[in-house]
Amino acid sequence: MSEQVSPIINTEDLIALQKSDIVIVDARAGINAKENYTASHLQNARYVDLNLDLATVPTDAANGGRHPLPSLSKFSEVLSKLGISPSSHIIIYDDKNSSNAAARFWWMLRAIGHKKVQVINGGLQAAVQAGFPVSSGIETFAEAALYPISNWELSQADITEIDKASKNQDTIIIDVRDKDRFDGLTEPIDLIAGHIPGATNVPFTSNLNEDGTYLSPEVLKAKYQDIIGTTKPENVIVHCGSGVTACHTLLAIDYAGLPIPKLYVGSWSEWSRNNRPMITAETK
């Protein structure tokens, strides 16, 4: 069985692994992500699509949010097409300090029991600046056998659990969106601006140094120990807008050496569309 590796890989270690048997995955998302990948990406990187590969996007985000997890069988097929097997050493990056979909893909792999998966510290920009070679076009590679998956092994919370948790002082709900979205001052994506009652705002950007790299494990550990205190890991739930950026904080917590909390995949995009209690700028 593969040994557990650090969830974060620094660029100097990435350069050292350049000629080894690693699978590099570009997880950029958003407008023109595939086109941007085709124009320039880290050499040999394969592209994964957030909407098509890492989620099953519903017609109505009230049903699981904007980015529900794909079925296990679909994810198995995605990994096979990416040439990923249980023994693969996977290196993931995006161009938004891991908040696009790099951390989401990391979480999904860890959630099926994959151990050798790391996210590039500082993302695409840091790797390019460090001298990692880039390519253009579409990479070609061999598919792998169907990846065997039995279940999601990392804990998740659903909307019913969030309903109870929002009224329970023994549970911590961490909302990683920026403060203006949390406070209900602005909402660029979902229909209503605000937050879940009882949630604590810890923006994912607070996990980062000014250069976009993660804070050290020691600093992150002190930060989250202060927030979580003696609360049991199963009573800590992390969410964002649609269950993607929340994984950035789950990654930070794992990097800190602390137990990975629950992920609420549906997040604000599901909660705000289901007539649940909400704290808005008007109700604060």
C-alpha cells in the first residue's frame, strides 16, 4: 500500500520529481478554462473539468447545490480516462491558489482512499516561476483500468444535518467564502446573499501567504486549533458556495496535521434555495 504523502508539494520538490512517473492534472475552472489549458499548461499535465468530471451539475441547484459529487461509477471512469490507477502519484494544480478545483479533486481522491495525491503550493504560477516546463495543445496518454471505488471515505454533511447543526452550539460550521458574501453585502453567483445561522466566517484566503502559497503547517495548526478548540472532528463542518472552495480549507486543515472535518457539498447554493433560515444584511 502506498504511503501517505503531504497534501501540499512545494515547487522545488515538484522540479525534483519532474522526470519521475507522476500524473500531473490541471484543474483550472471557470470561463475559458479548457482554452487556457490548451494555450499553456505544465508539461504533460492532463486536464480535468470541474463541471463534467468532478461534479454532476443538476438542472436545479436546490437539489444538492451547484456542484454535487458525481456518482462513484462516473468518478471511476473519469480516473480511468485520466490514466490514474490506485498506485499513481498525482500532482494537481489550478490557477487560483487551489481554490478553483485543485483542492476539490484532491479531496475526492482522498475520499476514495487514494494516498499519493498532492496539490502544488502556489499553483500554476508558482510552478512556472520556479522553472517547470510548459506545453500547449492537448496531451495524449494511455487510459488506465477502471479505478476500483467502493465508497466516499471522508465525512460529509447533508442539508438535514446542517439544519440540526445550525441550532447546536456543540457544532462548528465554517463558511470559507469572503466576508462580504458571508455578511450578505454581495452575492455574485447564488440567488440570495447571506449565510447559514450559527456559521463562522473563515475566508479560504486566510489560509494563504501574500504570494498565494499556503501558510506553514505550524501556523495553520495554531489557527484552526484556535477556531475548533475541543470540538470533535465529526462536529466540524466546512462549506462554501458549492462545495468546491471549501476543499481549500479542508486541505489546509489536513496540511496542518489535524483531522479532516466534514464537507457540506451542497453548501450555500443548496441551502439558500431551500427556504431555510438565513442571516442576510437585512436580518443581522
